[in-house]
Amino acid sequence: MSPLMQIQEPAGARKKSSPSWTAFLELGFRPLYLAACAWAVIAIGLWIFLPSLISAPIATVYWHAHEMLWGFVGTVAIGFLLTATNNWTGINPLHGRALGGLLFLWIIARVSLLLPYQASLLIALIANLLFYTAAALAVARCVFQKRNPQNYGFALLMLVMGASSAAYLWQFHQGTDHSSVVQQYATGMLCMASITTLLARRVIPFFASRAVEGLDINRHTLTGQWQTAFSALAIVCWIFKWPLGAGLFLSGAAAIALWHLFAWHPWAVRKHPLLWILYAGYAGLAIGLLSTAAYCFGWIATFAIPIHALAVMGFSTLIMGMITRTALGHLGLALRANRHILYCYAMVLGAAVLRLAAFIDHRLTTPLIHTSALLWMLAFALYIYHFFPLLIRPRVDAPSGKPVVVKRTP
């Protein structure tokens, strides 16, 4: 199998270059990382501090849930997968106008869900579905063309993500049915958890083995396959409304994640922030899966706890680790965490701890949530501040200051 990420260290001093649309639309991570991070700041700011500005024809809590999962987390995943597929297959799935068109669909979906019209709800539904479907088909075309079966599942999961978003929004067009809304949302969450565990299993051992001299990490392919199977079965059980089965399979997936963490020698990466943030996110993902299993068993009364455990401890922590590490590598920069990146890590971890602490003491719920939201917003705003000037310019090691664009193969 070809390496997941072929990242080259910079050969020399950083070259000055001008902003370029060609560079900005070179690979999926460039526009989609920036768009997702900007939306992370805006959407949380609106939800926590200015909810009156959210005029969508759905309750604000449902808007918040949709935009965090399908508008933020899913967008980062697509940006990563479009970029990783280029490495897996040697074919760039989307770039230039095609990638710009994908970004335009994303923008239409986000804006439409802020408008107070039933028609805008349908526009958002269609735009979001097209966004996920177009990305899935682009990835599928590359992996099938190159007969890359170990990556076929990503395209299918992306399609299910898009379908679950459409089903979620369709409930509000037809008339809100809370149980059906939760059903569709949980389906999307479990699909995203499956995508995330699969990606984390690929990149964490690879990155750690490359960064730490003498560290040889077994990829544990067999247990990884079992984890994927457990995650898929949990999704099927949830779709067919068998929570006990979903809980059992989620427990199995979480147990394997914890075993992986132990087997990946976490102590060896303690001096490497670009690595330990990924380990922390994978641990958070395991905790989120366990809490979701506990909800399925009836041991946790409110679905909000497993949702936020998965979202802020798992997805968000891994996202911050991935969008910094992969951006540095693909921009041709040294793989080191400067103070801005370290601040991002500290703030996103702090936001996760405070958000979950808000469930413990209801007297402190509001100040803890507000503080968590501020830390979250600052973390992703700082990412934009640091990486925006870099993501709109060619790689620092591009010949003659021109962007390194991987052409599609026939």
C-alpha cells in the first residue's frame, strides 16, 4: 500500500510568494480546512452568544447539532480525504474550479440554514447532499481506478454522511419528529466516528514511526479490521433501532481503540506535541464511544453527554492535531509545533474539559459552557491567523515560487 502521507521536509529557506487562487485550490485541505475552522468560530459564537441571529426554520439546538457535525467535522474529514486520496492513488480528486465548486456548495448550505424560509431549508438540504456526494464520488473514482480496496469504505461512509444530513433536515421540512431527528443525527455521528477511527489508525502509527527515531509501531491490521466491522455493525444496529446491539459493538470498537493506544507506545511521543495531540484525540474518541455505548445500555439518561464526549474530546481534538500536522507537511514546512500551535492545542483541550465539566455541576453550567466556547473560538481563530497566509500561497519548496499541483492521471 502506498504511504498515507508523503511529506517532505523543506529543502531550504522559506521562499516568498504571492497569494494565488491556483495554490489555494490546489488540494482539498487548503480551502476546506479554512472554511471549516472559520465556521467553527462563527457557528459556536452564534449558538452561545448571539442565538437570536439564527433565524433558520428549525430550533437553534437542532441547527447547532447539524452545523457542528455536518458543517464543521464532516468538512474537515472531506478536506483530509480529498488530500489523502491524492497520496494513496497519485490522482488529485478535485482541484481548481471543481474544488471551488465544492466549496461553493458548502457555502450555499451554510448560508441557507441561516435564513428563515422553508425554501432555504430545502436549498441547504440539496446543497449539503451534493457537497458530500460530489466529494464521495471524487474519492471513489480515484480509489476504484487505482484498485485501492482498503480505501473503498471511505466513499461509502461519506455518502451515508450526506444521506443522514439530508434525512435530518427533511424531518424539519415534513414536521419535527424528535425521535426521528435523533435517529438521523446519531447515524451521522456513528458514521463520523467510524471515519475518524479508520483515519486515526492509519495516520497515528505512520506519523509516530516517522517522527520518533527507533520507534517501530505495529499497525495491528487485524484488530483494526475488527474495529471497522464493529463500527459498521453498530451503525446497522442503530439504523434498525436495536440499541443493545449498537452498545455492544460500540464497546468492542472502544476497547480496541484503548488497546491501540497502549500498543502505540504513548510515552515515546510525550515530547512531540504534533503526535501527543493525536493520541489525546484518539483517547477522547474511545471515551466518546464508551459513553455512547453507555447511553445505548440506558446507563446515561441524556444523549447530550455522549454527543459532546465524541465531539469535543474525540473529533475536535483529533481535528486540531490533524489540521496542523497535515497543513505543515503539505505546505513544505518544518514539522514542529510553534507557540501558536501549542496554544491551539491547549485551548481546544481546555474547551473539551470545561464542556464536559458543565454536565457535572448544574450551578456552573452556564459559565463553564461560555468559557469553553471562548476557548474553542480562540483556538480555531488562532489556527486561521497562523495558517491563512500559508494556505493561500504555494508550498515553500515549490519550484520558481509556483504551486505544486498534482495533475490527474488519465
